Amino acid sequence: MDLEKYPYLKKIDYPEDFRNFTLEELVHLSNDIREYIIDTLSEVGGHFASNLGVVELTVALHYVFNTPKDKIIWDVGHQIYPHKILTGRKHRLRSVRRFGGISGFPKREESEYDLYNTGHAGTSISQLLGEAVARDLKGEDYKCIAVIGDASIGCGMAFEALNHGGHLQTDCIVILNDNDMSISKNVGALNSYLNKLVTSKFYNKWRKLWYKFVFWLPILGPTLKLFSLKFEKAIKDFFLPGSLFEDFGFRYVGPVDGHNIAELVDVLNKVKNMSGPILLHVYTQKGKGYKPAEKNPIQFHSVSKFDKKDGTFIQKDSKEKISFSEIVGNTLIDIFKKNPRAVAITPAMIEGSGLRNLYEKYPRRVFDVGIAEQHALAFSGALSSGGLIPYMCIYSTFLNRAIDQLIQDVALMNLPVKLVIDRAGCVGPDGETHQGLYDMGYLYAIPNIRIYAPANGAELKQMLYYMEKDEQGPIAVRFPKAEELIDNLNLEVDIEKLEPEIIPSHTHNNYDLGIITIGITRTIGIEVQENLKKQGITSIIIAIRWVRPIAKEFLEETLNKVNHFIFIEDSYEFASASMAILEQLSSVKGKHLRTFAFPSTPIEHGTRSEIFDKYQISSDKITNYLLENIKKIDKIKNII
């Protein structure tokens, strides 16, 4: 994109390029960055509202602190675009979340300014403390800062880190980016005055001297010190909202207007020279500077292409489709109507899991527990023990955070929790931190959990109905981030049938190849079968939905009719259903040719089709492999 229309952004590539700017120039630079983000993302999509909300804060941080020597750690990473623009990647913003482009999250392989590959919430304060302690033990001198949002700081891991930070009392700065309330409501003259007071050198100098003085006073010293601390805390508690952080052992500063460059620079310069753990409370507005995003920050959290003039999204040219997440939400509405015992639980994923309409209809029966996956699983287990029917709706990547609770508080007690696992398998543009490639492996290893992988939206819909009546124990349905034709939702499917669907290429008693697909990869299997048919190779598709329990005898009987067989699965190969199933097929195991699944390496971002093709799981790549190897193997056998 031509940078001529962004004169201040055009001048800079790295933070040192604008550290001599005046405050007025910083304001212009911030405006350029905001416009550049709006212009770019309206054409390519990506995380939007959260990035617009931290423009001034990001500029001020890199202006005041000597990055990359000073360490800035970003929690989650939804707000990372301004940081990337200011750290040598402005020309690559159009490639964000695209195959071969820059990541939509912090990524240390991209830049020395990105300390950690983040994507899950609540980790930044723990990392901050680790960086600060490492600095202290090495005897080095630099600042450590973490930026964490108001949603992330409410999760358990963040509280654990705050508790530890208050105990350590090492120099570090936590910036709480609070975008849940309006700035004007909370940032007033008195707040501003008190912030200037508690950050001033005069106040902090005499505060330190006062406590040293009372410490040495005989008899009255300890009592007077305790009274002084309580009096200081009482004043802060009355006027400022930071008493909780003070109780943890952090000095609280704020709230500060996160869109006022002059105020941010002033406070950051003062906080930089304060000792001990500091929490700076900054108010920002999601979607700042773009009216449609300000009015509806949830809708504009992550965007596809949209019309910059009015914020309307550009619809793709396609038949009437519905996402798998929406299928979940719509089906649960129907179930909730008929069954008052049905409830839904989600860890801060109301929109993402398709539950918004359900929540609006049944607000007392839909529980958004916040970013608290461990609590969500234990809570769901107790709901089922109490006689309710809990649908635990969660992304696969976030279920990883609650494996212990899944084992201890659900599976071992065989509680009938309904696990609705969204974004399973390759997740696409969100990349490595959000890949849902682990769940099949650990679900298979945990006792009592039955697993269903629908091949299409109709099966997902019917499985949700089936779960309602099932009381045998925990049951999981896992599905990708995908869409289904609305017309296909009413196809008749037999959910209770354990045996896989059989699709032969020809009417034969024996086949060259068996193609075992797991859930959604049935489509790839059909394409491979058609390709092989053109080359005169006979095959039979064995499309598995019930991954556990598995119809072992049926599988072995069917595989006795083939010369070779393969698996196709949307999981890591060594955390796959295929691997577990193969171990159970002792009589035909020698016919196994290959499992087409992901290798145990971080899987980057891109579209699902691009990623599948790169890792040899696309129908074309599988076909090419088979054409070469089946003929080669059969030729060797004939020679022998």
C-alpha cells in the first residue's frame, strides 16, 4: 500500500525513528497508524477493534521505553498490529494471517521485539516475572513491562502471577488495558491529580523517608507504620479502583486515558523510575477512531473484508451456508425449548461458539464463565452431578488448558458432560497457538470419554440431539471451523450406528486400497477415490464417525478385502485417533500404508486448504503419493 497518505508513518520503521518526535508529532503518528490499520484490514481482514484501541498506548510504550532492550510482553496478542507496524513490519501488514505472511499474534521468529508466541490469555504476568527475575539474577539493567487486557486479568493464571509478583517485589510494570467502560466516566480531575501525586518524585521520596523514620522509632514505630499504611490505602481505596492490586502487593497507578498521548508519556516516564511491582491502569476504547467498530466492538473483533465507508461486510459469493458454530447455537435453542434441564457453558466464547442468540433467549441457562477453562470443566461436571444436562462449548485449543479438570472432575467420575469441541483440527488463519490438533490424542487416552467426529453439519446437529438423551458418561463431539449448506442440514443420518459408512468405488470382493477417514476428512477421501478410479485403482472408503467406541470387528472384516489401507485425519499424527485405532487392528496392521495427518511441528497460519496441501493432506498430494507407492509396492511383491 502506498504510504504517501500517511506522512508520519512513512518516516519511521523502528521505534528509534520516532523517539525524537514531539508530543504533537506522536499524535499525528498515532492517527496515521489508525488510518493505516483501517484501510488495510478493510481489504484483507484480521483482528480489528482491539488493535484500534491500543494505538496511542503502543506508540507511548515504544517512545518511553528503550525497546527491544526493555522488554514488552503482550498478553493474548489480539492487539499486536500497531506494535508490528512500529517494529519493522508495516509493509507486511497486508499479509497478516495469510499463508506465508506475518502472524496475527506476537511471534518471536518474526522479530526480536516479539518476546513470546502468544495466543492464549493470562500468561503475560508470569512471563513478566520470569524476565524480571532473570534480569536481576544476571545483574543486568532493563525494564520489563506486560500489557494485559481486562478480560485476561480475570483468569486464574493472572491472579496466581499477581500473587507471586507481590511476594517477589522485583521491579516490573503491569499495564492493565481496560476497554470495558467509557473513559469519560472514570477519568476525572481528582483521579488525574492523585495519579500525579502518587507518581511524583517528591511524594515517593518523602514516602520512603517517612517509612524509614517510623521504622526506627522505639515502641511507637511499628504501630505508626501500620497506621500510615492503612491510612494511605484507605485514601486510595476511596478515590481509586486499585485496592485489589494494592492487596496483592503492587503499587497501583491510574486510571489513565489510554488515548491521550501526553498523559500516557508523562505517566509512563514516571512509572519507569518507580521501584517494585507497579500496576498502571489504562482505559481505552475498542474500535477507537472507527465509528462502526466503536458501536459494535464484538462484531468488529475479527473481521473479513468490509466497506470502509459504512462498515458493511462484503459477502462471499456462495450458496446459503451456515457455520458449524451457528448449527450448535440453533440446535441448542431447540433443545432448550423442550428440555428445561439443558444448560450451556462457555469460557468467554459466547459469540465464537455461536451462543449469542441462545444466551439472549435463555440468559439464566447459558453460563459465560470468563477466561476460566479449568473452572468451566469442573463447573460442568458439578452441573451434571446436580441433575442438569450441561453442554460444555469450547474451542479445542482452549480445552487443552483444562485437561486436568477433564480427567479428575469429569471423566474419572464418569459424569455425563456433553463436550462440544469447536475449531478442532487445523484452524486456519489463527495459526499455531490456536490449532486444534491435540484433542483427539488426549481424549482417546482419558477413560470413559466417547468421541464422535461428524462428517458434515447434519451429523453435528443430530449428535447434539443424541447427547441430550445420553446419560452413560462424558461424550465429545469435535468439529472444525467450517460451513455447511443449509439445504443439507435435514439429511437423514443414523447417529447411533457405530459402524463406519462404506463407499466402494466398484462392486468387488477385493480392493487395491482402503481409505479410512475420520469425520470431516470424508470429503478428501471421496476426492482421492475419484482420482484413483480414473487411474484404474479400486478403493473402498471407510468413513468413521464414532471414533470411540470403535467398531473393531467390522473394521477388520472390511480391511480383509483390501491390499493396503491409509488413514486421513485432521489431527497431529502422533495424537490421532488413527494411531489408537491402528493399534487395535492387529490382524490387518501389516496392510497399513500410511497415515495422512499433521507432523509434530508447529503448524503455521493460512487457509485450511493451503495448510492441508503443504503437509501432504490434500486430495491431490495424497493421490500422487498413492499412485507412486501402490504400484511400487505391488511390483516388489510380484517380484518376490
